[in-house]
Amino acid sequence: ISLRSIWKFFTGNWFWFLISVILCLGLGFLYCKVSPKVYSSSATIYIDENASRSVKSDVTTMTNMRMMRQTSVVDNEATILRSKTLMEKVVRNLNLNVVYKAQAKLRKVEVYAPAVPANVVVDSLMRGFSMEMKLAENKASGVIKYSISGVEHEQKFSTDYDAPVYSEVGIFRIVKNERFVENYAKAIKKNNEFFVSVTSPDRYARALSANLSVAPTSKTTSIISVGMKSAVPQKSADIVNELIYVYNEDAKEGERAVARATMEFVDERLAIVGSDLEEVDQNVENYRKKANTVNSQSEANIYVQAAARLEQEAVELETQIRILKDVKASIESVAGQVELVPNLGIEDASLNVNITNYNLSLIHISEPTRRYAI
């Protein structure tokens, strides 16, 4: 084999090589047009280990014995962020289980809900379904497609906006979109025909979790990176931001539940202690009457001293009860809101620690330490 024979081979078959190049470039261009683009949005969260809801006794000694770190805190919070419960709340808050698509040149492209002039609001869902929807000025019409026991069914509908549609798949309404953003709708070129698919929130939450990434940025930091992949960039950013919001609200609600349980326990204990003190005082008085020692000067002095001491303790307990009732009233007056719990004059050490940790958690959560996806 010589270079000359190789050159003759290529020059003698140049036509086939040219066809191959054109065919491959054409297939590549077609693949790029047909395949949807995938966008990724991410944000970082700082986890305060001292104010974390994770178990604070899980401490691991480092190999050099010079520092100790709660190694499980960041991993625990990352697991909570990946939980199906939080993702299902995100789906329900953003109504993500209703997916819209529009016909482009070569394929159907997903359209984010704010880019659709009218949205489907599901009031009661019996089974998942798909729908071809056409929007007019005053009403909407289309065809509902669903499957029962493997048999495909279709149902046509025509309805006014905000009017309920009753079908075998459930009850839904088509309402004008108050969040309509025309800039988001550039890709669909003002098309009023949409393909809608509706699934249950828990099922769609599992599908979204497959595209969610939650991991610490490194083994030595308390920063977690949260990322989401989607064919719509604004959708992935909204999912990440809403997940962080739901995560924070879940943590706050947990702290409030702990505070309420602590206050109820303290109220019960104070009531028991007050009852015990009254019983002891009554027993002492009955004993002195039976022993006929009330006329003795020494017994009188002892009684006066004991009475003064008990009265002082009763006043202190009454003061503590009033303070705790005021704190409880303060918590109940801001139910559903994020407020600091007052801690002034409470002598119970464990309760002071709980209130202090709760206030610190609110302070850390309210600090602008989280960066949201844009």
C-alpha cells in the first residue's frame, strides 16, 4: 500500500464522501432541532449547625482531636431537601402537575404556565388525563383523552372561562391567567392551541425529584447546593426558589411546634407544683392543730417564718405563671407569623434554652444568607 493508491481511492470515491458529510450534517441539524434543550438552575443554602433542627448530640471527633463537628447535620438537611413531602408541596404551590405544550415547527415544546393565556385548575382529580385545548376570546374548547383499564376514551368539551367542566377524569376549570407574561410566550408565537397533560401531584413530585440535585459543596463546609434541570429555564428557577421557601417554612413550623409543646408542658408542671404546695400547707396546718402547738411562742415563730417563706415562694410561682401566660398569649397572638418569643424573667433553665434556640433559629433564618436562582 502506497500513499498514491490511498489518494486514488479517495479521489475516485469523492462523491460518496461528499454525500456522507452532507447526510451526517443534516442528521445532526435535525437532531438539534428535534431534541429539547435542558436548562439547569441552582442555588446555595448555608446551614447553621448550631441552630439546626437535626440532633445536636451527634458529634464526631476528628482524627487530630483538635476540633469537633456535627458531621451529620448537613447530610440530614440535604436529605430533608430531597424529601418527597417538600417536593409535593412545591408541586401543589406552583400547580406544576399541569403541563402545557405547544406545537413548534418540528416538535411539541413545553410552555411554562405564565406563558399560557388561560390555565387549567383541577378541583377534583380522579385519574390522569391529556387534553387538546383551544382558547378563544370568551370560551375554551377541546378534547379530553384518558384511559380506563387499558381502554382509551375521548370526551369533547366547550366551556366558558371559570365554569366547571364535569368529566370522567374529575372536575376542572379553565381560568384566565392573571400571571400571564407575554415575554415567556415568544417561543409559541401567540398560538392559542395547547396540549395539556394532568397527573397527580405526588406522581409528578417523584418525576421532578429525578431531576433534582442536592449535595454539600464539600465535606468541610455547611453549604448545600440545590439544582434543578428543566426544559424551561424560568420553571427550573421557580422550582428551586419555591423548594427553599418550603424548606424554611417547614423548619419554622417545626420550631413553633416544639415551643408550643414546651409551653404546654410547663403549664401542666406548674399546676401540679401549685397543687402539691397547697396540700403540704394544709397538712402542716392540720398537724399543728392536732398537736395543740399553735399557742407556743416558738412554734408561732416557726409558723410565721414558714408562712413567710411559703408566701414568698407562692408569689414567685405566681409571677412565673403570669410570665408564662403572657409568653403563651404572645405566641398565640402571632399564630401563623414569624415572631421572636419573649424571654424575660423566666427562671426555668431548660425553657430558657429552648426559647433562646428558637429565637436564634428565627434570626438565622431571617438573615439574607441564601442566594436564590435567577
